[in-house]
Amino acid sequence: SDGAEMDAKPELEIYADDVACAHGSAIGELDRDALFFLRARGLDEAAARNLLVTGFIEQVLAHIDDAPLTDVFRALLVKKITAQFLKSEAA
């Protein structure tokens, strides 16, 4: 929506003086061409969006070297994002 607003609140807790840290966030719409491509191959709107969002999540999780921890984060992120997505779809 053109009237949507998002406020990011990145927060870092650094406990060592010799550590350099940075943070950032990015937002944006899902790629309309990617959605069209998936829809043209038989996925409904919700499944196509879910697949694209899951792909973004997996890109981040690929950097975690601990498989059990990755599974925990995956479950939490999917639950959180799915809940947010369903809430925004109902509005």
C-alpha cells in the first residue's frame, strides 16, 4: 500500500571493545515478475508468496553453521512471518 509505514529498530549489544559491528535492514515488495512466473506454473498467490519469502529466509539461514540452531531459527521465522502474513492478508 502507498500509505504503509515501517520503522526498523536494529539493536546491537557489544560487550568487547575490540569488536567491529554493523547492522542494517531492507524492505521491499516481492518481485512481481517472480510472482507471475510462479503463478504461471500453477501456484496460487499465497503459495507463490510463501515460496519467495521462504527463499529469503533460507538465504540468511545458510550462513549459520549449526544445523540444530538453524532449525530452531527456521521454525521461529516461519511461524512469525506466516502469522504476520496472515494478519496482513486479513486486513
